Amino acid sequence: MRPASFSVFRPLSLKEAVGVLSENDDAKVLAGGQSLIPMMKLRVFSPPKLVSLQRVKEIQPKISDEGGYISINSLTTYEDIAHNGDIRQKLPALAKAAGEVADQQIRNRGTIGGNVCHGDSAANLGVTLLALGATLVIEGVRGERKAGIDGFHTGPFSVALEHDEVVKRFEVPYDNSSKQTFMKISKTATTWPMASVAVNISVSGSTVAKARIALGVAGPTVLRAHRAEAYLEGKSLSADVVAKAAELAVDGLNPPSDIHADSEYRAHLLKVLTRRSLESLEV
């Protein structure tokens, strides 16, 4: 199918971009276009106006180690993230998640900002950044603000941005005691995951000091497994502890059903992925 007709604005700065958005309530932001354009072709979305961010100078691809966190500009591509040395060393779950997005063509074009702000619970980077506790730096007509990734996803394809706001960059914390990974199950390497899990734990000696477990395709948004996280703290990752944490991660969940998996099967996949993720960490 072809999308409905639309016009495109191509601002050169963030100030110009948010100004255009504030004056056009029917406009939608376009980053890499790897999620939005296919949905426009299917007429899921039919915005009459797009605001392309490709020329906005402040958010061009850039990754930098700021001491305690990695800063990643919004137009940074999956490919840039997957192969960046600092990210591979300090945020290996993020490098893995980016490297497993769809195929090479999409990884060359798709961006971290577009992926997260699209608000799809199946997206690799959204679930991984939730586990990593990322902070978003956001620009709007009222100025700059920061927001934690927790609570940023508010519903299916819905995020906590005002219409005239754009995410400038992501600040992703790291520490030397962190053990982390990302895992997903999909029918093929290029299809959307049926389920995904990202795990990030800080360790003290041989025990878990702090844990963050994020679940993808577990509900209308990416979700934290709070009960499993609380259970793990202060414990060693024995087989029994890992098995119990995996059970708690899906306890009470009601994942969506679709043509790929019903709710019960998807909950089973999430449980298996949580167990495998914890087992893979060398503590």
C-alpha cells in the first residue's frame, strides 16, 4: 500500500523543529523512518505533515563517554551503537540489542530516538534502556528538561512527550559492577520479537546488590519486573533463585495475544528468557 499524501518540513535546528511542531498540531516527527513509514504505508498512521529531523544539527549521530554515563544523540543509528567501543565495553546489553534489530539496511537507517519514541513494546532499545535506567534529555518550546525512562512509555505507541517536544539525547549510566544482557525470541532474525527481556544487575561480591529487569511484548508498554528485582537483591544467582525470579517476573502478567503467540505462550517465553538471561550472567 501507499501512504496518504503528506507534506514535509526539514528544520535545521531544534529551535526551528519544536517551533514547527508547536504551530502544527497535525504534524508528526520523522527520525530514521524505519518504524513510522511502514505504518504510514499500512495507513495505521496518516499524518498530513511530517517534521524530518535529519538536518537538525544538535542531534546528529554522536556517542560520548561522560564519566558515569554514555551520552547518545537521538539520530545515532543502531549500527553506530552496536559497534561503538565504549558501548560494547560498558553497556553490552545495549550493543547486543542494537545489533539484533531487523536487518543491516534497517540498522543503517534506524535511530535510537525514533525507536524509543515510537513507543512499541516490541522494540529492542526501549526494553533495554528501561533495564539500564536511561535518562532522556528533551527539548521543547518551553526549554530543556530531563525525564527518566521509567514511565516514559505510557501506552501502545504513546510516550510522555508534549506535541512540541523532541528527545535530544539519551544518558545511559554504567558502573563497573554491572552485569547485563538482552535476549529475544522471534520467528526470524528480521521479524519483531514475540518476547524480549533485558537484565541489568549490580553485584557486590557474589550477591546481587541491585537488579533491573525489563520485559518487552509483555503488555501495552515495556514493563519492569519489580517483584523479581526485589527478590534478587541480596541473593546469589543459584539455580533455585534464578528459577524463582523467572516465575516472579511473569506472575500476574497478561501479555497480548496475536497471530504469533497467545498470552499464555508469550508469558512462558518471557519466563524462559528471564531465566536464560540471569543464567548467562557471570557473577
